Amino acid sequence: MSKNVSNNETLFARAQLTTPGGVNSPVRAFRSVGGTPRFITRASGPHFWDANGTRYIDYIGSWGPAIVGHTHPAVVKAVQDAAAKGLSFGAPTEGEIIMAEEICKLVPSIEQVRLVSSGTEAAMSALRLARGATGRDTVIKFEGCYHGHADSLLVKAGSGLLTFGNPTSSGVPEDFAKHTMVLDYNNCEQLEEVFKNLGSTIACVIVEPIAGNMNLMRSTPEFLQTMRRLCSQHGALLLFDEVMSGFRVALGGAQSLYGVLPDMTVLGKVIGGGLPVAAFGGRADLMKHLAPLGGVYQAGTLSGNPVAVAAGMATLKIIQKPGFYESLSTQTKKLTDGLTQAAKEAGIEFCADAIGGMFGIYFTSDVPTDYAHMMKCDKDRFNKFFHAMLDAGVYLAPSAFEAGFVSAQHDDAAINETLQCARAAFAKIAAH
């Protein structure tokens, strides 16, 4: 641990008096890796600084939104200009229309979209819409995929293939969980079996086409293609949760890379540019079921907030510049290739993967393809690596099961500094 953590420790102790666990989102508490959370005071480009004034190369990027780097001048100006005109109106603005038009233009499957304030809200609303549009109750999700903390989604697998899920959180009634089935990620045979037996009862399948909450994990093309075929065949809806992957792995999201179009898509993170904006959208014939047109109710006081929408639109303009994703992908690949080589030189079992501006690091021999495989990674070695990197000024996700994020501001200097720190960290682990 760092020798001087007094300011962070003081703030953490103070926070725990008024905030459960001292944090407003659990992973920030460092419970998985141990130690004291860093309280951030400012950020710029690929860096942020903690309460001790220590600078870190940041690889969480606010868990994805900071794709253009922290405090990008164009984003800051857009926020300042919007704030000067008013923070919130509770009435329509042109900015909401502009963002909706941009999303519909960029995401292949979306014809209409509803703006909300968080990924959890978007996923919850999309599921309600799917149930309302189909008149069915059953939802299929996959082990290791996270779609927010709505009651029906905090569910783990049941005891057998055709059993419904069990709650993973206190406060979630079993009556809610019983409508959710949890299957294995990338398992086409399970999907086939469940649809064969229960196809007429399934409202929707929700999936992260590129998962980010069991570290970075790719769907196989066959997995998504099977899902699409079965949903179409049985009258179920296919929902892609692209809160993380949307505008992170490619301009059109994961669906543009795989060429598989869902019926609905959930978006977040990048479309807010660091402020609270999320969205769900899809075919117009489905979206018409939403109030005020249809009987599926959804509302939000701050939905389409003008300041947040301004930050998101400024970000969406930047990422459409020629060469943006090519450069982002190149830098992310430099990072993961360099980490893999450094681990190899130290004799550490390690591998990595990268897609667009997302990456995953795994203390195992092969890139995992499902939740069970991911759980076999060496968590203790990750924790040692995390703290060695943190002490050296590199901030990785404080969990072995979270994806990392690179921004357009992670230049060669930032990547090279990171790799220098990694070589020392791997050598330290190998020596012990």
C-alpha cells in the first residue's frame, strides 16, 4: 500500500459514518481487493488525482463513459453552455430530439428511443416493455451478465436447466425471481433446450453481447445467432444490453460487429459523456406500447436532462471523427499486448483481450468464455497485481471481475508508463 494514505483514510472513515460502507456504489469500497479506496479530487485526460494529490493513470474511465478522456474541452464547454441556460425544466427540449435522432442514426436496430437516467432504469424499463408487448412473463438472462439492480435481474441460476432463478440479494422476493431463468453464457445447447420446452412462455432474452461485469467476455457469433433465430421462431424478443459495449467497442456497438440485430437495445455510459444519461430503444412497433401511446408505463423527472444530454451529444460528435476508433483500438491493443508480454517474461500465467476501448486481464492461461471459466482465474494474484500497480500510480478496476477502459487520451506515454509499472509488478509477484 502507499505510504501516505492519510487523507484517503480520513475521508473513508468519515464517509462510513453517513453512507453505508462509505461508498455510493459497492465496488468502490475495495472490499474485493482490500485496502483503502482512493477519493478522487480532479481528472484530466487519461489521469486523475486522489485526496493526497497522487496522480494515477486511470483505466476505469468512470466505468466507461470517459471515452474521449477526462474534462475534454468540447464536453466541458457544452455542459457550461447548457447549465447557463437552466439545469432542468421537466418539459421537452430540442436537445432530447437531437440525441434521439443521433442514436437512431448510429445504432442499426433502433428506430425509436426513450431517454432515461441510468442503465438500471433503462434495462428495467426495456424488460417491462418486452413483457407488455408480448403478454408473457418469462425472462432469460445469463450467468455473469449484469443488467442493473432491478429486482427481477438480481438472480442466480436455479438447481436445474428448466428451473427458475433464485435471488442473489436480500429484499428480492422469490415471486419476482421465479419469472427469470439463468443460463450459461455462450451455451447454445441450453438455449435450444429451454426454447424447445418453454418457448411459448418466454417474453425476452436479455444479454450483454460483450460482457463487462465478469471481466471482458465476448459472445461467440453462434451464441448470438442462435439467440436471434430462437427468439424470432418463438415470438420472443431479443434485448441487447449495450450499456457498456455501446459506442465503446465500435460506433454502432457490439451489434454492428456481430451483424446480429436485437429487437431492443439498452444504452448508457458513453451517451452521457460522464453525466447520467441512458436509453432503451428498438423497433417502432414495440416502442409504441410505451406511455403515453400504450399501456406500458415509464416516466422520469430528469429523463433527457438538458445538461446531461449536452455532455452526451458533445461526446458522440467527437467519437464520430475519422480514425477515432482505429486509434482507440490500437492503443488498447498496445496495452494488452504489452501486459501479456510482461507477464510472460516474468513467468506469470496471464492473458488479456481487447475490443475497441474495452479490455480484460485474466490470471489464467486462456481467455474465459463463460462464468465458470472466469471464476477459476487466480483472484489472489490479481489482488497483488492491483495493489502493486496502484502503488506505482496505475488505477485498474478494484475487482478481478470488471472490464477496463482506455480513452482517446491514453497516448503512448501513458501506455508505456503503465507497461513499465506492470513489468515491475509482475516481477514482484513472481519473486513471492
